Amino acid sequence: QGICYLSLEDQSQIREKVERFNNFTEDNDPYGEHELGAINHNGQRIFWMIDYYAPDMKHGSEDPADPAKTVRVLTIMLAEEY
């Protein structure tokens, strides 16, 4: 919810930072999935993550690599909300 209270300009800048994020390391991405990260924006720490759901959205995908079996959901939140 915290992201929703930020200005539209801030939301857009955060989204762009998430889209461009490429600071994956063995420490923050040990399995090479590139499904979560953290950025800073105007002094605030922002977390983001991608979850992989089955098409019914009730449980995890049985095969996240298969687009026919997977719905990806991006969540962006203030670190304090975690």
C-alpha cells in the first residue's frame, strides 16, 4: 500500500528502476532466478519480487518456465512493509 501513497512521478520512477534492475549477485540471487531485488528511491528502501502462480492463481506454478502454466505477479513495496 505504501507505494500507492507516493506521487505518480515517484511510482513511475520506481517502476523504471525495477525494470532496469540488474544488480544480481550470488549473494542476492543464489539460484539465478532474478525474481527479487531491492532498490533505493529518494532515501527509501524498496523491495520487489516476482511470484509464479498457476493459471488459477490459487497455488504456485508447477513449471514457472512454461508461460502456458504460469502467471507472473510483480509486487513492489516499501521495505518497512515487509
